[in-house]
Amino acid sequence: MVSQTIRLSDSGLLGNSEYILYLRSNELGEVATRLMMLLWNIASKVVLLSDSETVTIKVLEGKRSVSKGRVSLENDKLVFLLGVNQIECLLAVILRALANGGVAETPHIHIEVLLKDTPYDLTVFFEHVQPPLSQEEVERLLNR
């Protein structure tokens, strides 16, 4: 298996308890393809490169479903070990955005991980987002 590398347009933001990743609409297809390759064991890891850091996503071995993955940080290099369920969740949001012309249904998603024993988040923001439903739209959907 080989690693799959993607160069992103924007640098992420590295914080004490969170890494924020920003995905542009024109990057969604490439990210989705690489995540599928990771899930199907075609790729061993997905590496996201920006001007300031390197983020690697791998599947947490032996763990299909987890509530929290793991992350390690060394020299501005983050390695996220995620459960299959976490990668599938991210992939589902990206695929729905692709099907909707690059417009996500939600502004961002949080993927919970642990940095050693400390809670840490991988937060993925999307460039274009659908406006929220109005009260009338919600009521119409609920009363079908």
C-alpha cells in the first residue's frame, strides 16, 4: 500500500486542543477519493500538506467503531489514527457536499480524538455551506 498525498490551498490552525482543517470546494473530490482509498486498504495513509504543517490520517488498527481516535504531534506533524466510523462520517459529509455542487450541509464537523489522555478535536470546515432551514421549512418537513 502507498500513501496518498494532497496539497491543500489553505494552512490549518493548530491549537492546544484542536486542529482546524479548511477544505475548499474544489478539493472535496480529491479528499473523498483518498479517504475511500484509505477505507478500502488501497492506501496506508492520507497525507494533507499545507504551507505550515503536515497532517496524516490513518485507520486505527483493529478498531472499526470508536468514540475517540488518537492523535500524536511532533514538529508540526499531526498523525490522526481514526476509527473507520469516524472516517466514514467525514466521507459522508464530503460526498453529500460533492453531490450538492460543493456546498456542505453543515459549516463544520468535529472528530473527537485523544492527544495522550487529553481530549483533542479534528475540526473540518467547508468553504461553501447551505443556509439553515427556516422555521416554515422545518415545520413543512416534519408534517409530511
